[in-house]
Amino acid sequence: MDNLNEDRCVVGHLHNKVVDRVRAQLVDDNTATRLAELFTALSDPTRVRIISALSASELCVSELAATLDMSQSAISHQLRVLRQLQLVRRRRAGRTIYYSLDDEHVSTLFREGMNHVQHG
């Protein structure tokens, strides 16, 4: 069997009930786009490392820069992306802005991703 036919169904008919059931559970276009943007954000190793650091502690930009051995401007740029996707949030304390993960969902997503990578 050649590679072109490897992923095709052998049966020449559809199981319409299965197709209808799955179609009813399929995510809508808007949700699919937002989820794809989330995973795109997580496709950058620097952003993953920022999320890793913030899963351990709330940090300001200079602390993140020192932790990741990067410039503050590079960290700020990545934080802007993560904030736009609601993966991190900021809190002002006087003149300092601290960053943390937006909510427990982000922490869970990170842990589950780590479990998947370490499992394989």
C-alpha cells in the first residue's frame, strides 16, 4: 500500500450517525481560532519559560529578565503577547508591576503540557 492511501477509509460509505454526532460536538470557528492562537502563543520557548517561571511565583519584569537571562525589553514584548491572550495578568504595587498567571486554567494547561512532554 502506498503512503497516499494510508490515511484513507477502506469502507466506501460514511457512518452518517457518527458524522452527525461528532459534527454536533465540533468547536465553532471562533473558538477554534482562539484556541489556535493560544497554542501559537505556547509555541514560543521564551513564552513557555515565562509561564514556567510565573507558575512558581509572581514576578516583576526585572525578576523575569534575571531568571531567564534576557533583556527586560524582550521580556516585556513577550508579556504583552501573553497578556493579550489572557494567559498572564499584572498587578501594580507602587511603581512596580508584578505579573502572574491569569488563572488556574493556565497553570493546569501548563502542567498537563509538561506531563504530556515528560510522558513521551
